[in-house]
Amino acid sequence: MGQVHRFVDPDGVKVSVTVLAHKADGENYGIQVRTCNGGDEPFNASTRPWALSYGGGEELSQDIVFGGGLLAPAFVESELTPAACRKGWINYVRATGAPDGAEYSVEGLTHARWEW
């Protein structure tokens, strides 16, 4: 947890991503994340690359929930200018059992994985 992963995605965008915290919240489960732009061009920071992991990465969940009463502040999709970061909670519908990690993947390539 808290480990920063830096990489260049398939489009040449320099990204750093971190899972800062994770927490069960009733029927849901949240991860607090930070995405930063390490490049020279803006890019769109999104919840889409993030997923909860079950069974050591064998099963991934991207069933994100939105609305009131969730862990906040929410991670909001937005354009990140060079050197800017976005931080917030992504809330998921919890599958059977507890997640054991999170992953960040772009175009089918896993760039980062955190385990807890």
C-alpha cells in the first residue's frame, strides 16, 4: 500500500499511480487512489483502469457505484495537466468475500498491482 508505480502507457503518456487506502463500507468496498501526470501533455485521468482484485488477481471487479453515502471525496474523471495529480475514493460493489488487492491496467496490460 502506498507504493507508487510509474510507467509509460501504450499511448506514450507518463503516469504514476498509487493506492493510498482501502476500506470495506457496508455492501461496498472502496480504494483511495492517486493518479499523477509525469509527462509534458495533458491526459484524461479515469476510474476505468482501476479494479479490485480477488484470488490473487484471478478475478477482477470493475463494478463501480456512485451516489451519496459512499466513501468520499470521490475520484472524479478529469483532465490532468503536466505535473498535476487527482486523488479520491473509487467505490465498488463488493463481490463474495473480501478483495485482496487492486490493479491498474490500460488496454489489457497490467501496469501496477497492490496486495493487502
